[in-house]
Amino acid sequence: MTQLAGQSALITGGARGIGLAFAKAHLAEGAQVAIGDIDVGRAEAAEYIVAQTDNVDGGNWMS
């Protein structure tokens, strides 16, 4: 599905927990996603993990 194709999302606290789940869900729907988090290391780790998944349907990720 690409219900969010062409849309952008900025998700704060996106490096773990609910924020990361929201980021993944938005990516799966085709959105461009940027996350912000106070823990830069976790944000970079989240970026790596998301890049390894195959459920991204045209979305783009930025941390």
C-alpha cells in the first residue's frame, strides 16, 4: 500500500518504541520520514535497522 506516497512525516522520539513503530509504519505506506531523537546513537542505529528491512514501499528515511 502507498496511502502516504508523496507525504512527509517528522517523528520526534523516533529512535525506539512507539516513535520507531510509527516511523516504520509511515515508511511502509510510502512516506518520506525524518526522525528526531535526543539519543543520536540510537537514531543512527534505528536508521541502519530500517535500511535492512524490506517493508519500505517507496518511502525515504532520514535521521
